[in-house]
Amino acid sequence: MVSIMHLAALDNAALLANWNANLPGLLAVVAPDDGAGQDPLPYGATFRPEDHVPIPRFDLSFGLPDWHGVGKHGDRDGNKKIVWTAP
């Protein structure tokens, strides 16, 4: 079993440490989508701008606006609120 923290975790340092420890095991059993590259591991101590990549449209729910899943449109405001900004 692989235990990966969700991206919405409050502690980025703990999140990145969790991903660095667990993603190699996940990549060993789950093949990437056709045409998808694999990010080099490990991640650093913080997210870099190049770590924010578009989510493939087929992985998103039908009806979401075109901007959803592309770029960085959401930010955390405290520990109980996420602020979305539409372009």
C-alpha cells in the first residue's frame, strides 16, 4: 500500500517529504498516462513554478470551465479557506 498525502495538506514540508518517500513506490506499480512525462524525483523543500502543470482534460469532470486545472488559480487563506480566482 502507498499512502500519498493530498495536495491540499496544510503543511507543504510534510507533504513534499511524504511524496518524496512514497512516489517511487507508486510509480513502480502505476503506469503514467500515454504522453505524460514523469517529474524527476525528489521534489525540493518547496513547490517550484514548473511543478504546477495542467491537469489533462479527461481527468476533470464534465462541464468544468476551460481554465480549471490550468495554472495556479487557487490559494489557501488560513487553514479553512481556499480562494479561487477565475482568469
